[in-house]
Amino acid sequence: MNQWDTRYKAEDYVYGTTANDFLISVVDRIPPGRILCLAEGEGRNAVFLAEKGYAVTAVDFSSVGLQKARRLAAARGVSIKTCCADLSEFKIQPNQWQGIVSIFAHVPPEVRVPLHRAAVAGLATGGAFVLEAYTPQQLQYKTGGPPTAELMMNLIELQTELSGLEWAIAQEKVRFIREGTLHNGMSAVVQLLGFKNSPCGTG
């Protein structure tokens, strides 16, 4: 059992069942259609998007987490597709997605950089990319996230990795987060909303 299976084996949803605040704030700007959720874990964001009428595919390394995601979807009366895969090996097909969502998808840089390049290619014209992640400043707060700065992200690096998108939102900030038991308190984050080959903010 990998570390994420171990984390998710608890009956409770360790990051809660409510979608991420930033995603909620921008969901109306994501075009209708297919959405890919990266490192989706227990499914809170995927289920929220399915409730909004999107056709959602959730990919995660943890089969235990995805099982809970399917259970949450069933409880909410929606359906999602799930794919258990290592993001270092997962193939994002080009020009397929109206939205790609990355919420606290912290992976090593050698995985993250090609993943983000593939995500840009994977968006259809007008598609939206949504990201929230911890910045290295988060190590001062200790309210969630990875234990090392290497696994965190900053705005300058992300804008380089995601070159080709037009930014409607691109910012680092400190905000209060309460997501289950593992994200709880003042937090240093980076937030992105970008679009592929369309005017900023129009989708």
C-alpha cells in the first residue's frame, strides 16, 4: 500500500468533501465539456464539477482515494470517470479537454514540468487551466502541504512551465484554508486561471 492509499484508507475524507474555494470561485469561467482533474484524491473537486454538469475524469495514484471519489459521486447523484495512474506516466492527449484542474497536485519538479507542458497541449482551444498550490513560504505556516520546498510551486516557474496560456488570474497570496483535517489554517498559495488561445477571462 503506497503512502496515499494509507492516508486515504480512513473512513473520513481527510481533505473534506467540499470543493476547493478557489475552484468554486472560478468554475463559471470554465467552458462546458470535459474536465481532467489531476491528483484528485478522494474526489471532492471532481464531484463538484460533475454537479455543475461537466464530464469529469479524475486521475490519481491512489486506488483507495479514487474508490472514495466514486462513493462520494454516487452519494451526490452524479458520475465521474476515474483513472488510477502515476502522473509521471499518465498521458494527456492533445486538444481534448475544456478544462484541466490541478488543486494541490504536488509532485517532484521532474514530473511537474512535463506534466504542465502536456496539460497546455491537452487543452482544447478556449480551454481553461485552474491551479492552486502551496508556495515555499507555506513551510512557515505548517498548515498543510508537502514537507519540502522542492515539492511546492511559485508563480514565476509556473508561468514558464505553462507557457502558451493567457492569464486571467496569476497570483501568490496568503489566505485561510479549511479543507478536512489536513489543510487547516493560514496558508501561502499560488493561484492560476489561464486560457488557451482565447482572450483572458472569456474562456
